[in-house]
Amino acid sequence: MDLQERSILLTGAGSGIGAAMALELAARAARLTLAGRRREPLEEVAAMLRERGGQAHVVALDLTVPGAPAAAVAAAQDHFGGVDVLINNAGNVRAGRLETLDESEVLAQIALNLTAPILLTRAAIPALRASGDGLVVNVSSGIGLIGMPFYSTYAATKAGIAHFGEALRRELYGEGVHVLTVYPGATSTPMMDSSQAGTEHGFEYESPEDVATAVVAGMEQGALTVVRGGATRSAMITLNREDPAAVDRTLFARKAALEEAVAEHSSI
């Protein structure tokens, strides 16, 4: 896909992978609608984007509020005359044993990680189809490929958005809209600040800039998936496919340490 001067709606654009993708896309003179809950960080990213040759329009809203997904799509259409690419990047997390999570923490993850991107995509499909070469990018997670203990709800939402994307890609095949699914590993973003999980727990960190570079390359190449996470996570994904009980045993050995490390992990 040629990303030059495309109208792109990017959610979760104020920090982390979203901000890094915005800046990576600025080099293509893209026209980005930056969506997120807080205006100030969005405006900061927009200013950097403009310095690099891109155009930016900021839309501050809570995507979990009824009507907000359609409003975000309408804002991109109104400002840039259409939508060529939708990047569903916004997300949140709350780790911990399922029975200890508040109901509100469970529902918040489902609302932002799964319901909001489905509704955004639903609202954007007519514009994406009209562009003649539309693209949906869904940011899942490595935990969407291999379920980790203490991330049961998060894993459910990230596996859900992955299969949503796969099904939708086949639904829209031949209609001028492609769907790419991204599986980042642990990434050094504000979302991970409250986690103490490290390499000893199976988490290999990379920069949001490296993830963004890989995602944009996948967009340009027409890839079906972009999978990150390092050699250790890649080996575990393979083992989980071939011998899932072996992964159960491996994770059991580090379960107590992992539970302690992620006890306060929350971005809600």
C-alpha cells in the first residue's frame, strides 16, 4: 500500500506505539486524525508530526462512550475528505487474578480493547471502501497469541480483536479493504510503567519506535500479520502451538514471581 498523503485515523495516538506510528507515518506526508482521551498529549504529537511534514487533526474523546467511534470517523472524514486507513491502537490493561479484579476493570478492558475497535471499524467501512484501497490495522498483543496467567481478560480481548480482524479480512476480501493484525510483545511504553515483569518472567522489551517501523513496513507490504516479541516469545508461541501442556509447566515454574511482578500492572 502506498501511504503517501493518505488520510489515516489513528487511535491511542498520544503516547507509546500510537505516537511512534504517527511520527513514522509523518515521513509519508500522511494526513492523520489523532484520537485519544487527553487533548494535551495529542496536540504535542500533532506538533511533532507537522514538523516532519505530515498534517494532523486532533480529536479528544473517550472511545468507550456511545456514539464516540462514529464521531471519530466523521471527524476524520470532515477534516480530510475521507478515511483511507483506520489504525485501532488504543488499549488498556489490568493484570491480576480474575477473581480479584473489579467488575469495572473487566468491563473497561472489553470496552476499549474489543468493543470500541469493532464499532470504529463498522463506522469506517463505507469510507474505507470508497477510498478504493482501504486498510484496517488492528493492534492485538503477543498475549493474544499465547495466553499468560494473570492476563485472562486482557488475553480474551486481544485474541478477540485478532480473530475479528481475520474474519473481517475474509469478509472484505476483493472489496478494496485489507486488514492487518499486529501482535506487539512487551514494549517500553507508559502502559507498561506499572509492571515489574522483566526478562526473567519471559518479557523482552523493545522500543515503540521499533514496533512502529515494523508496523508501517507491514502496511506498505500488504502483510497479513506483524508479530513482535523477541526470540524467547517466538519460541514460546511455537511451543504453545505444538505442545501447550509444556507451556503450562514452564509458566507454572515462574507463576509466583510473575504474579508478584504484575500485581499493580494497570493502565485503566
